[in-house]
Amino acid sequence: MDLFVANDTVANFLFVNKNGKFEEIGEQAGVAYSAEGRPRSGMGVDSADVDQDGWMDLFVATSTTRSTPFIEITRTKPSTMKRCRPG
């Protein structure tokens, strides 16, 4: 992961650097939309290597009362979505 952009009302972006040129792969990686296929109301994002596997994981804050997505970045898969309960 090189750059993640949390958006409001449109798909989130995930850019990877491929030989000096950024390519947007958010939809392909499964981070562009919610599980229901809708844009999230992204208000901010933070990253940390939560599972200590050497890959940065993402926490995306949203403006809704629904669960907030936690995105685990792994070496074998671009991402797996997990939900965190608000509060």
C-alpha cells in the first residue's frame, strides 16, 4: 500500500506505486465500497501494523452509526474487511 484516500459519497481510493507511476486499485482490492456496494462516508483514516505482519493495516472513520471498517492488508491478499463496532 502506498496511498489510501477515504472519500465521502464516492469510492475510496487505493493507489500503489508501479515503477514510478501510481495505479488506483481500490475496487480491485475490495476497499472502494462497503460490503453492500455503496460508498462509505469516509471522514479520516489511520494506519498501523496491528497484526505485526509487516504490512500496514487501515482504520477508516466514517460519519455513520454503522460499523467502521478495519482493513487488514496482507501479503497474500490486498485486503480483508473486518468491521469494528462503534463506541
